[in-house]
Amino acid sequence: MTQGIFLSGRRPKSKQEIRLWCLHPSFDPYSVVIEATSVFGNEFDGSLAKALASQPPVHGPFTFVGPDPYTSRKFYGTIHYNSISNKWVVK
């Protein structure tokens, strides 16, 4: 199932924007929010910081679609946490 994604409260315009956001030196995992779109409630919903702080930690992968999962599906991608490099990776 694909999920929505927000960067500091707004929808990104491209997957490249998400990738650059996560690579920026001042990256804040609270600024990236994954939006659950399933009516069954079986998807993660919240910031990337919340995913790592949960018990057990959720490292993804989260499959996202954008810019809007309901009206405009121009790009798809995944984001997951690489525990070796301690970074979020967008593919």
C-alpha cells in the first residue's frame, strides 16, 4: 500500500526533493511525516522520528506516492532507515 508524505507540513513536488531533504546536513526526522492512507489502519502514520522512537523501532521501508496520494500520483518511491550509516535512504 502506498502512503502520502509531507516535508515540513507541505507535500513535496518530486522524489528528488525528498531525497535532497533527507541528505541535507540540518535534516530533522520530525520534519518528514508519513501519512497512512489505508482504511484498515495497518500502516504507520507519523514522523520518521516517531518511527525510530516506537517500540520496536520501525525502519521501513515506507512506500510513498506524491505529490498527493488521493489526487495526483506523479512519482513513487520508498524510504527506509539504514542503521549502518544512521541515515534515511530514499529510492
